[in-house]
Amino acid sequence: MNHEQAQNLLPAYVDKELSLSEVVDFERHFNSCTKCQLEYQEQARVSTLIKNNALYFEAKPELAERIESVITVDLSKAFPQKIQGHFWNLNWPGSWDGIWGSKGAIMASLAALIISTSLFFATPSAQEKLTEELTASHIRSLQANHLSDVISTDQHTVKPWFNGKLDFAPPVIDLTATGFPITGGRLDYINGKTIAVIIYHHNKHPINLYIWPNTSGDSAMHATARKGYTLVHWATGGMNYWAVSDLEATKLVSFAEKLQAQVSVN
Ligand SMILES: [Zn+2]
């Protein structure tokens, strides 16, 4: 990857939206390019600022058009942060300088509209935050080459390894016979809790199975996708389960169903 290609991918890298293979390609250039690193720091700073102030939202195109039709200010001048299609990255008050003049009143109402709209659109649900956190953990476990704290293909080694490390006993289910061998286990920190992760493999694809006690009733199995990964969630028998993998959804659901069937037998 050359500098220009890396620059194009930089915003997505900052927002952690690249796939694992893209990250690997990107970092091959990035790690030896000071320009890219400086640009990264700047974009990461802006990105944090925006998220911290909840001034980050995806406006529907109709909304953008409506706002543009009622105001006379050129938005692209008012907000030097680029306006790309319907995706707005607003960074102010930095960009406030120089536009707070006769159009102040209009801008103030626009600001009020943006703030209320952004609060409405931006607040991610607890579930979204959780899937975000799990996906990040999954990616980290692959990147840092830190998939397992205990490496074993034997459930009788993995199961006792968790003893004394957690205040619950995660079910460690052997699924070798169905093509999903256990390869290890580790502790992770998700949603403010230390939780168990059991690592399975299927044709060289790792599956991170996150387990922690569930306090809010059983929940049926459902699959979601995030950043190119599949997440399958269900809750049963007092435990929350999240399986995360780059396997296709049908495979991962099949894994989850086999596991769930075994959990209820044990
Ligand atoms: Zn570069």
C-alpha cells in the first residue's frame, strides 16, 4: 500500500471500520510513515472530540436538504469539516470563529437543531455498545496474537483453568465431534465485567465465545454483523453467550445451536 492509498483508508482506520486484512495492509505502510502517523493523531483527536460531545450523527439526506433549504449560510464554509454526502462530521466550536456575525441567530437555531437531532440520532443503544465492544475485543485478540491464556484442545484442562479466576463457572463444552474443537480459553473485560472467553476453531477460523452470568431472563438466538464479523447472541440457563467470528452467519449459528443443545444436556 502506498501513501495515497493509506491516506484514503485513514479515516476508516481511525473509526476502526477496516477489516482485519485491511488493517494488516494499512499498518504495513502506516508503521513506517511519519506523515500518516501525524495525520492519524489529528483525526483521532477530532474523532474523540466529536464523540465526547455527542456531536456525531448520521443525518438522513432529507433532513440535510431541509436544513440547507431553510438557511442562507453556506454549510461547507460554516463547517470546514468535510460534508460528505449525507454523512456529517461536525467539529465545533473550533469552526465557529468568523461565522458568528449577522447570521448568528440563524446559526444559533441551527446549532440547537443539530444538538437536539444529534442527541436523538447519536446515542447508541446498550446493545450496540456491547456488540461494538465485543467486536473490538475479537479483533484485538486476533491482532495481538493473544487469543488464549490457556492453550489446550481438552475441555478438562480449560474448564478448571477458570477456577478461582471468576465468580461463576462457564460451561466448557466439547464440540470436537461436530467440527468445532476447543483450542483454548482466556479472561476478558467486557461491559465493566471480567468474563470468560472460550476459543473454538472451525477450519482455521477462530470463534471467540464470550460467557458471563445473565440477570435478565432468557433470550432467543439472533445473529448480527459488524465490521465484517458475525455475532450470535443468546441467553439461557442463567448465562449470556456471544459467539464472534469471521465465519459466515449460518455456520456460526450452527455452532451456537450445537453448543446450546449440549449446554442444556450437561
Ligand atoms: Zn503514508
